[in-house]
Amino acid sequence: MLTKFETKSNRVKGLTFHPKRPWILASLHSGVIQLWDYRMGTLIDRFDEHEGPVRGVHFHNSQPLFVSGGDDYKIKVWNHKTHRCLFTLLGHLDYIRTVQFHHENPWIVSASDDQTIRIWNWQSRTCISVLTGHNHYVMCASFHPKEDLVVSASLDQTVRVWDIGSLKKKTVSPADDLMRFTQMNSDLFGGVDAIVKYVLEGHDRGVNWASFHPTLPLIVSGADDRQVKLWRMNETKAWEVDTLRGHMNNVSSVMFHAKQDIIVSNSEDKSIRVWDATKRTGIQTFRREHDRFWILAVHPEINLLAAGHDNGMIVFKLERERPAFALSGNSLFYTKDRFLRYYDCSTQKDSQVIPIRRPGTPSLNQSPRTLSYSPTENAVLICSDLDGGSYELYIIPKDSVGRSDVVQDAKRGTGGSAVFIARNRFAVLEKNTSQVLVKNLKNEVVKKSSLPIPTDAIFYAGTGNLLCRSEDKVVIFDLQQRLVLGELQTPFVRYVVWSNDMESVALLSKHTIIIASKKLVLQCTLHETIRVKSGAWDDNGVFIYTTLNHIKYCLPNGDSGIIRTLDVPIYITKVSGNTIFCLDRDGKNRAITINATEYIFKLALLRKRYDHVMGMIKNSQLCGQAMIAYLQQKGFPEVALHFVEDERVRFNLALESGNISVAVASATEINEKEQWYRLGVEALRQGNAGIVEFAYQQTKNFERLSFLYLITGKLDKLSKLMKIAEVKNNVMGQFHNALYLGDVKERVKILENAGHLPLAYITASVHGLKDVAERLATELGENVPSLPEGKTPSLLMPPSPVMCGGDWPLLRVMKGIFEGGLESAARGGAVDEEEEEDAGGDWGDALDMVDVDGMENRDIDAILEEAERGEDENDEEGGWEELEGLDLPPELDTPKASANARSSVFVTPTQGMPVSHIWSQKSSLAAEQAAAGSFDTAMRLLNRQLGIKNFAPLKSMFIDLFSGSQSYLRAFSSSPVVSLAIERGWSESSSPNVRGPPSLVYDFSQQEEKLKSGYKATTSGKLTEALRLFLSILHTIPLVVVESRSEVDEVKELVTIVKEYVLGLKMELKRRETKDDPVRQQELAAYFTHCNLQLPHLRLALFSAMGVCYKSKNLATAYTFAKRLLETNPMESQAKTARQIVQAAERNMTDTTELNYDFRNPFVICGSTYVPIYRGQKDVSCPYCTARFVPSQQGNICGVCDLAVIGADASGLVCSPSQVR
Amino acid sequence: MASMAAGPDHLFNLRNSFYLGAYQAAINNSEIPNLSQEDIVERDCLVHRSYIALGSYQLVINEIDEASATPLQAVKLLAMYLSSPENKESTIASLREWLADPTAGSNATVRLIAGTIFMHEEDYSEALKHTHSGGTMDLHALNVQIFIKMHRSDYAEKQLRVMQQFDEDHTLTQLASAWLNLAVGGSKIQEAYLIFQDFSEKYPMTSLILNSKAVCCMHMGNFEEAETLLLDALNKVSDDEPTLSYSDAKDPETLANLVVCSIHVGKPSPRYLSQLKLSHPEHVLVKRAASAEDNFERALQSFA
């Protein structure tokens, strides 16, 4: 049982779930009805109008109503929104046991100790039917969820099913008056429109509860005979199906589970029992120590139950609903029902992978709890609570996705939890000993290790590391080093989520999220009032998590916020950009798109990525009071400044961020005394005297202004101010200014004008203004005040200011980080990447930080250099020591016995056969022999097969083949290198220890490539290059190996193609050499056109032959070439020349010189002498390249391929193992 | 037989660095507090073997004096053997004397060094005489390598099984099984690759790991990827290990494998070969290439 919420109160007699909101109503024996939010765990409201116990309570399924019935015989209908009892239904004559709303009609059914069941219309507020028949208290009555039936249970030991179909027919009739009339009738004559359909007898004592199955024609009842009975009904009858025995006392309430095939009952024996509805056996029992259970409630939508007992109630669920899952890259593996399933986050494709074992025992909460996946081995570990904790290891066959339906024989074991810690290793926790067993994929124990703390669960923590959880802390333990890498005090951690780079980890507890580094250094802690359900890291290092009803984010500094609300709980599996992938409670994958702007912005701010911040300010509408408040609170008023349009807010932010110029602009805009004053204060603080002056002027604050002038030494302005004061008739101001100015005459004048003649006189006389004093004395007459005696007065002059005028010098021009950027952005329009980067540079200059960094770096560099120098010195010292000579280790006396004794048993095995030997034994392919290093064998083979005798051109290839057949592995330090034979045709399924043929350097596709480039070189007239390429093909082919027969034919074809080109090109090159012999030149050109060439090349040959012959005035021959050229459909430029030659030749169809060339008679060309061998004449050929020769060439090396002996016996090209077999 | 772990293993990182070819890291991180006397000797051995691996023979010869422990003396012997091939007879002679001594001759490090030296001498039976009985992971790993060199993978596998029984997850066990996998070939190559892949994910990249991965790729016929890895390894040596006297020498195996790869991808680069010839004239590939030329000429003679 998973308790979700618990209350303590008086005895709970009635319970009802709200169908949509996380609310539950509990009616108490004390008469109070409590409304709880079981998710938040708070009491929302209480309704206290019943007198005596309230036994029945029920929410309406759509309206904000609930109904209650109690021992005061009253049925009350309440509006919980307005917190008012709307009306009371009176009629029952004894305690009311249960009340229930109908799911569609405006009806309420009530059961009472007055032995009746009543059905009420709560709209007309009348009783529309009284169901009589029970002859004892009716303990419970409820509507059928779909049909027109009511089931009731009574202490008369019966359960009754009532048909209320006729009642419904009456209600639908339109005439309201009529209805009221019949209702009256029914009241008078008693229950004619509801008749007893079945009476179910079987219980031996009073029946306390009966309820319908939500979909099937089943009824379950519980009675004081301590039994639960299951009944079935059809159209005509109802009968007892089975009895569930087990409760030790009266069964108080029993119900079918809304979603699962189980029955839940509770009893005064202080237990709740769960039964399998099909097998009719007990599955589980939950007991309470002291509290008798009285009532059960099942949530209509979600998987929740509630039970009321003597001292409160509990809200609980029977089974965990979190699907076990594991993520690797984009691949999500999860369990659903009895299958392991696979979901691809990139394609959002969902498929079934393999069936997994179903628990044999029918108890609850045995389904897979966690899942661990090893991507390389495609292995899955599934852990469940079965047998007190066990795991199963499945290897997913590569090709079986979505196919097989056969349960694989999984490898099993017991253990608290099991996780993969490396590709092919997993750790299994032995809880009682706090040990882990490290196992391999064969489920064999590889290693045992005891854990540093008593551990009740282990989690993955990077390769070879485990995160061990105990009640109040977690540690990361390195299994190989046996070292604790980190430790952290935490509340009970339920889930562990690593960031994608494995640098940070989120530890999820019930109400807490702790973010820590990979060494478990605490980074931040978050508290949630609502349960934390799941989480995943996004690529920027923001942790996205869900509570029961929100998706939220957590920044690395611990700032969090809501992304959106949730209707139902989800389990986040992966966050990718704006998409959250999650599993819901039905095990369905969902992809939710979120608006990540807010947290991305905050993150950018936090990381001081002001360029991003800038971009986002410009491009998105994320402003709002909350964001401004956040910026202000986080000390970024200057950023907030850019969001705000409202001048007052702008002004405040500007002042806060010390941005005087913006403040001035805003103040001018607002133009109120208050703002000017505050501006003045801030400007004064910054020492910006100009602005201060301006602000004081704006507010006409002359006193402050004059003082400002005084301290800044602007005496001329001060005297001007004095004039103004005079004009304004502000005597005090005038006097002050005069005082500041030290202008005695003025002061006297002011005093005099103000009528303070004695003061004026004293001032004048004290300051020695004799004439004025005398004048005043006469004016005063006898009222001349006496001057103090014996004191020498001195003139009070204000000190001259230290510095005159101007603003205070500023330490550095702190150009607002954003100002520069914004201005440039304003100039350049939208902020694009480049500009941002530029701007970044500018900002960098403005920030002192950068310089400091530079300094530090320089220092470090210097230190490093010093250190290195130091090392060098050490080195030199080492060198000197060497000069002093080496001390060889002291020689020891050597009794030889023991060493021999050790070796006597051991017989060194004989050396095995190197792979190259195997190669040379097995192969009859020259290339493979060469690779194996058996050059002589290779040569003999080539000689036998192709008649090759000239091996010089093949030398480099032999050596390359040989060199390319081994790799070099550095194994144990300082020991000799291991050379390994590289084999050909590797595949994942090749069996080990079976030697494949050597890997060869040359293959057929390379030769085809060369052929292409040879063609290209020919086209572009680089004939020497082309010849080199073609020759190299010819030279390589004897050492090429192909696999299939058809490829062999292709190789042979290639030989003939290339041979033609080699011959042709050799002749063409020869022709270019023999410039002084025009006849030979023409002949060679002519023969060239008879080589088997590609069409473009043939055109070129024909064109050149045509030109050569035309020049030598062999017009008839030139004519034949021109004709042939035109037949090939040449380019216009060539065609034009050809046509001209045809025209010229037609006029004079003669040859000036005789050529050894008869194009009408088919011929081949001798590969050495380049003369035509006409059909019927004798010839010999090259056994390899099949070039033809005049008989006299017999025994020479072939002039075309330069390899084989002309006319030699040869068995033919062998270039594939398929030819040998 | 699963080994039951006791206290923390202080030398774990150092050993790992050494086995995986992060020699400079091993040297730099050798200051470990709270070491037992035994651990200190092992630590010093590892450090000096790292220096040897980096080619700083003289430093080792100078630093280890007569007062040092026996294992260290053996390490010094190895340095002397490798530093002056011309005097190797005298070195081997003193080695033999050591081995004849019952105390020194049974010391694991002495035996390890003996095995290494005789392996260089290609006297495998002499090497095995001292190493076959094993006792340490190092010795077993050396045995695996000796048997691989003798083309007796059946024996190598037996040694490996001993190692696996002792500690299947030990770095040397993993390495040795990768070596053997490479030697037997076929589908095992994939496993070898995965082992090196695991290392590269778990520990800092070293040229040894890169090189080993490249060898796997070559055996799987993927020469392009191998070449990339090798070029990485080549840069790694020059970037990360500006060592004391080793600075000019590129990792010979990397160069050798690069030569092979470049032949296979069809862009032969004589530079790597000449580089190798310059820095490591004694390397197997150089010798092999030279013998191939002779071989060719001789074969040609038989046709003339």
C-alpha cells in the first residue's frame, strides 16, 4: 500500500472523491464534513451544520455540489464553491446511512435506518420515490453506474436490487405538473415506480455494504458475518458466485477497483483486504494497529482509494504507476504490461521488443521497478520487488524488435537493486551485508566488494562507480579503487538523474531536489510542497522536473520556476530543446513542447552570456512584471531597463542601475518634483554636478542649488541666484546667498531692507563698514544697539572650494553591458550572430575582468616557464652524474638451485605457426603469397599463370603487399612490439582462430578508379600521364584479388581494355618522337585509330590521323579518316574540319605516299614493332595482356605490359579464390 | 574465485596510467600520501618504468643507486639493457646472476624484467622459464604477450583465464584480453575494440589507446578510421608529452601503423617510413621492409 495522504480526526464515516480535482470529502462522527486537498495535504474547508454523526457524503460529478446525510435525519445539499448549504431534504424518519447523486438525472438516493430507501429530485427538491421492503436498517444504497438499478444492503441480511426504470420514464415526460402529481401519488401509495428485482440472500448476519461492478453485472457485498460475497446477475435472476473469507470482524465496506480486476474490502478487524476478483483469493492485507475501518471510497478516474477509520482517514494506492524505464541517447526502453518496449525519441516510433516474465505470484507491486540498459551489449536489467528484490537480465536479440513473442530465458538473481556499471558488468546489491556483487553478462560473479555505508539501493554513477543510498545520505563509491569519491547528506533519495555529460547529478526525494556535482559537491537544494515525480537534464544544464501537477525547471544556481501545469502526473524521460519526452501512467510515450524562453533567458543571464540575453531581448516577448522583478532581484536592473516602456518604472530601474542619462530622459518625460529630487540625489551620489544642478533647477530648489554652487565654487552662479532671490523677494534666500558669497555690503543691505536695522548696524560696524554704520546709526537714533565689548570680531568668509566646477572624475567608464550592445543593435537592425560576437569583443574590453585574467595567465605562464627551466636544470644535473660513471648493481653470489627448481616442472610450448606461414601454405594466389612474404612462390605462380618473367615493375607492389599485411600493437610497456597479421574480409560474424586470407593493398575498385583517371588524362591530352596510369593498372592486376567469378571476368575485360590503350598511347607517343619520318608518322597515326578506344578518344585519334595525312597530302587516306570521324557524330568544330577535308579530298582522291595501311583488310598491331598483322598472317601473343606480336618477337618481354614473355606457356590469370576451389 | 576487496587501493590510478601508456601522467601524479613501505617500492618501480617507456633510460640509471631495493635494481637493469644494445651481453650476464640467486630470483619484478629482456632477445623459452609461474598481474600479462608472440594463443588464453579469475576487471586483464582478441581475430576483434573504447571513455586518451583502437580498425578493414585515429595519436604525442629526452621521437607503433594504413588507403606516404627509419631504425617494420627488399632480389635471382 502506498499511502499518499493521511488525516487525523474524529471517526470518519463517509468519504467521497471529487471527480476532477484532488479533493476528498470526509464526513465525521462529530458532525463535521471536511474538504481536503490530498495532493497539497491541506484542509480547504469544513462544513458544520449537521447535528450528530454524518454517515453519508457524495460529490456531484459535474456541478459544484455535494450531498450529505446524517443522524439528524437530514439530507443536505451543499455548494462547496459558495460554502453554503443550499437546501435540506426532509422525510427520513431515522438515521441516514448513505447518500448518492445519480450520474445523469437530478436524483439522490438515500438509505436510512427507517428501513426505506428514498430517491429525491434535487432540482424540485422533492422525494420522488420511497423504496420499501427491507425489514431492518438499510445500511447502504447506490445507483448502478449505467443502468436503472439500485442496490441496497440491510441488516435484514439481504441485498436487494431495485429496478427504477419506470421512474426514469416518468421523469422524461415533459409535463411538469403531471410529474408532480404522480410524485404525490408515489408518496401516498409508496414505491410503485420502483420494484424489487432481486433479493440476494446468503449472508448470515446483517449486510453492511453492497456495490455494483463498474462494467460487469456483478455485485459485491460485505456483512457482519465477516464475509464478502460476490454475486452475479442477468436479466432474470441473480445468484451467489463465491464467498471471500478472511476478515476477522464485521465487514464494513467493500468495492470493486475502478481499473484493476480486484476487490477491496475493509472491516472492523482493523484491516483492509485486497482480493483477486477472478481467482477470488486474497492478495494482500493491510492492518492498522488500533483503528477499525468504517468506509471505503474509490476514485472514479485515477488509481486512488480512500479508507476512513476510527481516527481519521487515509488516501492510498495499491500499486506503483511509474513505468520502469532507461534512456540511452535517443533510445528509451521501458516496460509495459509484460513487454519490454522501445521508443525512439528522434522518430517517435514505439515498438515492442521482447516479452518479459510475469510474476508468478499474484501479489501487488511486483512489476518491474527499475531498468538498466547497456547500449553496447544491448542488454537490459529489470529489477522488481519480487522475492524481496530480484533482477532479470535479458539480452535483446539484434533482429527481434517487435517480432518474437516467446519469453526469453532470462538470467535471474536476487538482490536489492541491480545496475549496469560498465558495458558488460553490472552490480547487484546484497542488502543485508551491504555488499555488491559485480557480475558479467553470463550472470557470474566477477568481484565482490563491501560498501562503505549501509546501503539500501545503488544507482549508476559513471563507469565503474556506484551511487549508494542509505536513509540519510548518498555516497559515490569507486568499485575498482575502493574509494569513496563523494558523500552528501540528503533526505531519502528516490531517483537519481545524471546530466548528459555526467558532470552533474540530480537527487530526487519526495519533496526535495538536490543538485550536486559528480563528486557530490552540493550545488543547490530545492524544496517542493508537492511530490517530485521525475526529471531530466536539458542540454544546457538546466534540470527540468515534474511534480504531481507542474513541469518546472531548476537552474544551476537553484532558481526554479514553473514551465506549465499538468493535468495528470507524467514521468520525464528526456529533454531535447523545446521538447519534453515523457511516459504517462498508462505507459504511453508523449512528447510535450514547452516554451523554454524563460529559463533559457535566466540561464544566459546567470552564465553572463550577455550576447544571448541581448538576442532574446530583441527577438522575443518575454517581458512581464515577473521577469522585471526577477531581474531586479537578481541585480540586473540594467537588463530590466530594456524591457520596460512605462516611464516611471524605467526611471526607477535607471536609478537603481545608476544609469543617469536614461534617468534624466525619463525624468524629463515625467517631469515631477519627486522624480527630479530623486534624480538629484542619485546624481549627487555619483558626483555628476551638472545633472544635480539641472535637477535642482527643475525643482526650483534654490536652497540646495545655492549650496551646490557654494561647494562646487560656482560663485558667479551663486550671485545670480542671489539676484533671483532678490527678484522673488525671498529675503532668507538672498541673505543665505550673501552669506555664502561673503558679501557683507549685500547682507547689510538686505537686513536694512528687511527692516532689521539694529542687525544691519551691528553687521556693518562689526565688519568695519564705518560709513554705512554711521548712516544706520543716525537712522536708528538712540536705539543703536551696543556692541559686545572686549571682542575682536573677524570677517566670516566661506572657504574656497577644493575644486571648482565640473563633475567628479569617474574611476572607469562603466559602459552598461547592455547599452553598447543595444545601441549597436539599434543601428544594425536585428542582432545577428556576427554582430553579437563583435559586440562581445567590445564588451570584453570594457570589463576589467578580462585584463585580470590575462594577468593571471601571464603569471601562470611565467611560473610554468620557470618550472620547466627548473626541470631542465635537473636534467642537466642528471647528465653530469652520468659522467661520473655508472654504478652497476652489486654482484651477488648465486646459488642456482631455486631458479632451476621453479623451471623444472614447466615445459615451454613449441612455437606456433605464424599466420603468414598459414597464408603461404594455403594460397595459390600470387598476391596472397606476396603478402605472406613468400616472394619466390609468388613469382613462380605469376610465371606459371601469366608467363611473367620481368618482375622489376612489380617490386614496389610486392613490398607494399608485404608491409600492408601486418599491424603493430604496443602491448606491455617496454616489451617488444607485437605484430599482428591483418586478415581480409572481416565481418562481425567471422569466427575467431580461423585464419582468413591476408588483407591486400590492391583491389579492383582502385583499378577502375585509375581507369577513369586514365581516360580523363587521355581526353585532356596528357598522354604520358595516361600511359603511366594504364601501365600501372596492367602491373597491378596480377596482384589484385577479387571474390567472385563474375568479377574475374571483369578483371580480364579490364586487361584487354587497358592493353588497347597502352598499345595505342605507346604508338601515339612514338609518332610524336618520329617527326622526321612522315610516312611512319602517318602509319602510326592510322594504326592508333584501330585500337579499341572509347568514342571520344577514337574521335581524337581519327582527328589527329586525318590531320597528319592531310598535311602529307595523302588525301584519300585522310578522306577515310574524315568519313569515319563524321560517322562518330563528332563535335561541330571537329565535324567542320572533317567536312572541309572530305570536300578537298573528293576533288583529288589520291595519296602522295604509300602507307603500310590497308583499312579494308582487318588487322591487329604488333605490340613491339607497331606493324599491322593482317588476318591470316602468323602472330604470337602475350600470355598476360593478350597483345599480339609478329612471330620474330617470340621469347621477348612483351612490349605492352612489360611483364610477360611473348609466346610463353601460361595457364591464365588466377585472381580469385573462387577460381582455385 | 572472486577477490574480496579490502581497503582503498592507493596506487590504482598510478598503475592504470602506466598500463594505459599515460606515462607522463603516471610520473606527474606519483606523489601519493599515506603509502606503505611496500607501496612506495612499487610506486618507484612504476615511475621508473614509466621513464623507461618514455626513453629516459639515463635518468633511471642515474637515479637508482646501490642502496635501492631489489625491484628497483631490476628496473635499472632494464634501462641499461635498452639504452645500450651494444653492451647487452654484460647486462644479460648480470641478469642471469641475479636470477640464479634464490631471493632475488624469486622477486616478481626481477622475473618480470627478465621476461621482458629475454623476450627482446626472442628467447621465449628462457623468458617463460622465469615468468610462467606468474604471481602478479604484470607477469601474467607478460606471459599472454609472450604466448601471442609465439603464436600460441591457446596458451595465452590459459594465462588470461588465470587473470580473469583473479580480477576480471583489472586493467591488465582487460588489456591482455584485448591483445589476445586481436591475435585470434575474427569476431573477437570487435570485442577488443570495445575494450579499448571503454578505456577511452573512462580514462584520458593516450596514444597507446588510440593506437590500439586503430589496430582494431585496421583488422576490421576500416583503414580510413584507423588513419584518423593514428593521426590523432601522432598529435597527442607531440602535444601532451613534451617529455625530457623523448621529445624528438614519435611513437614508433603509430608511425608503423600509419605506414601500413597509408598503403591501404592508396596514398603511400614515404614520409612516415623515413621518419620511422630515422627515429627507430630497429623497428620491426623497418627491418621487415629491408628484409623484403633482399627477399625480392633473391627471388629474382632464382629466375634469372
